[in-house]
Amino acid sequence: MKKTSLFLFIVCLNIAYIQTDTASAQTAGTQLQKLDSVVASDYTKYIYSYNESGQIVSEKFYVATDSVKKLFTLMNLTEHNYDNGKKVSKVFSYSLDGVMTASSRNMYEYSEDRISIDRLEYAVQKQWKTAQKTDYFYENPLNKLTKIVTSLLVNDVYRPAEQSEYTYDAENNCLLSILGKKLNYKNEWTSNTKTEFGYNSGNLIVRTDFHWNDTVKAWAPDTKTEYIYNTTNTNMVVYKESKYSGGGFVVALEKEITMDRACSSDKLLLPAVSNIPFKVEEEKVLSSQRLSQYYYSPHIGNGIINPTENHNALIYPNPARDFVNIQLAQFPSETVTVKIFNNSGQLLLSQPIGNNGETISLKSFPVGIYLLQLENGRNKELVKVIKQ
């Protein structure tokens, strides 16, 4: 198992990742690397495990009881459960008198293969009690998340409490801002927080958080996160967290990160999606010179598929929306089976098709890139199909 250094994680802004928790895009034909564990300055440790499809199934957090002998005690555990490739629950447990005890869980519901509801439940006297639910809405031409509404359960009735609204740059397909709102005493939604994002060459370089100052009727800055890429050493990036104080931003945390450009982030399986485009070799907290170390190993699963370039079948339209047509005029005449895989190698569809071809429905598939395989025992062909 290869040893590397601390990798910076940013929680994924696209909530659709909840259903799979695989890397944002996996390159077909490339050996994927999975993050197995993180040791942060010999004081804390995280251990991750995955299923065959590359989905995160457990996260364990340890604290050092003896940093010299490197002895660690398990403090909490997060378990992820799936059904037909979709995450259906996440259970958080903590150590109570040396026994892992369930404390809370999230239960997920889906609409058209995208998360629609997240219910937060707490363990009370060995029973699960619902505390709140979060609804997700996808109402823009990009088919992306547009709004999240969180409601509290009061006297068996869900009462909306806060919401977040998302806006995007359609041309560059990136998130521009998140507007946070709360209900006022008039039961009206009022804006109280805002987050803005800035990019360069597709990479996130700045995130700024604001709050609404009702006295001056204007947005006031709170914090700023920056990713500063070195123009002379392209393997280097500096991460800064700053707080607004006295009329300007004051740096609160600064880390120096050395990247491994030979391994792009789309070749990694991570417990969260990173805004750093490559695997990180080293991250150093400049104020303390502390390092944290990450450990990776190859992912052995069903997620590696090599598409061929020799097409003996006609597959159209591509990109497609609701349907894709398959014509087998040039394909050998024996019985042919069509299979469709997602980017993590999960088999979504398998059925025989006749010599005259077939029309395959894609209506139940979310927008993305899929691999369509045709095989008849002796011959096998793979084609990338884009669902719009």
C-alpha cells in the first residue's frame, strides 16, 4: 500500500453524489486508487472502506491514546447502506463505555435516481425518532440542484425552517452562488447568508461567505477560502482560510499542498469530492509545520471497462435523451446481449436484442455518461453513450 500525504477534502456541492459516493468521474480503462486511511499528525486517524462498485461503506474515526506508540481508540463510526446502487441510509455511532452505540441516522428517498428527501433521525430509548427532513429540488435547464428546504418536525407536523437556493454558470457548468434563507416572524422567506464561488480554468480558486447586515441593508463578508496555484511550480497549491475583521480579511489557516499531477482526481475513490484536481503528495500547515499522511491502494472491483473504437453496430442518437437505437447490420448474427453500465461499473441493464436491432429506454437513467456493451459470446464491443 502506497503512502502519501494529506489530501484536502471539500464536501461535494452537488447533492446527487449522496446516492453513490464514488469519484466524480472515473476514467474508463484506468486503475482507480481508493483512499484507505488518513493519519493526521499522529493524533487522529480515519479509516475508509468501499464496496466492489467503489461506494463508501464505512468511515471510522480514531483518537491517539499513545501518540508515541501510535495506539488509537475508535471514537465514532459512520456506516453507509445501499440498495440497487443507491444509498438508502447513513448511520452514525459513537463509543459509549467501549461499545459503539448508534446515535443518529439519515434516511434517503429518491425521485428519478436523484435524492429527493433526507430524513434525520435520532436514537431515543432504543427507538428512531425523526427530527427533521430536507427536500431537494432540481428545477433548472442544467438539471442540477436548485433548492434545499429543511423542515423541523414539531407536533408531528413538518414546519419549514430554512432553505438554500443554488445558481449556476450554464456555459461553464459550475456553481456560482448559494443563497441561504430563513422564515421571519411574518412567515416570509428572508435572505440571511450567501456564498459565492470563483473559478479559473475550471478549478475553484475562491469561496466567500457573507451574512446580511440588516442595519446597513447590505451583505457583509465573513470568511474566505482561497486556492492559490503556483505559476512556476505547477504541482503546488496554497490553501487559505481567512476571517473578515477590521475592514479586511485576516488569514486564520494556511496550508501548502504539493500535488501529484500523474494522478488526476477522476482516478481516485474518495469519501468526499475534492476541489483539488490532482492527488496530493503533501499538505503542510505552515504555522505548525504539521503533516498528515494518506494511504491509498488500487481499487479491485467491477469499475474498470475499456471501450473499443471499432464499431460494428450503429448506436444513435448519441448524445441521447429518452431513447437510444441500436442497429446490428454489421454485427455477427448470433444472439446479441446489450448491457449498460454506469461510470462505477455497476450493471444497470442486460437484455437480448434481435437481429433487427432494438430501441432502449434511458428515461430511468440520470444525466451522465454510460458504457453500452454488445456481446454474443465471441465478440464484445463497448461504446460510450451520453444521456442529456
